[in-house]
Amino acid sequence: MATNITIADAQATPVNHVFVPMGLDENKTFWWEDQSQSNALGYWRLGISLKRPPAGQAGTSSEKRNFVVKVVLLEPVLANVTNSTVSGVAPAPTLAYITRSYHEYYLPEQGALLDRQNISKMAPLALQNAQIKQVIETLVYPGT
């Protein structure tokens, strides 16, 4: 059974975002939502999908057969809209943009548990490396 996932953001005083499990969608992606925004249009979402290789057949090799796991984090930002209507009713929320992160893992069918454990541990740590973060945050390659 899926449970909440809590992830701290990057504010000076980090705020924990609690992602509540929402279940599978029609594309077989399992979603969690941070429902702390005032409107569902602004909910942050975390998703994961798993694609399995097709059933094996006699005489085929597992050399290019992979499980594919995709992880996505969506952080929509709502536009600042002023209450400028004559009726005094606030306008509907408007999406300004969505910051996105996609990560794919290609896990060979012939791979061992230790191989999957290594990539599972090392990939998030690589994303926290100062040089990698520099490119993500400043949009400049290291040493340039």
C-alpha cells in the first residue's frame, strides 16, 4: 500500500511538501500529490511508471531487454491574478508555468539486485553533486 512521501523544498527555511498517494492513471503511472496549494491546478505531483519487457520467447537473448522505470516531479506555479472584476468575484486560477524533472532508469532484465540498488542510491546523490546542481540552478556548465 502506498503511503505519503515527504520532501523538503529549497527555501531558506525548508518547507516539507507532503505528497499523498493518488493511485494509477490510465497510462499506468502512479501519482502522489502535494495538495497544499489553494487550487488543484497548482498541486505539485510526483509520479512513477514501470514498463516491463515483453514476455520472453525461445531462442531470444535478454541482452537488450530492460525494465524501464520513469520518475517525474511536476511543480506548477500559478500566475498572480488580481481581483479586477466588476462583480468582485476573484478570477479563476491561471497556470503560469510548470517546472519539471524527469528521470529514467533502464534496468537490464539480466541485472542483479545489487546493480539496481547501486543505481537507486547513486542517482539521487549525483543530482545533489555541486557541479550538477550548478547546471540545474544557474543554467551554466561547470568551468564556463
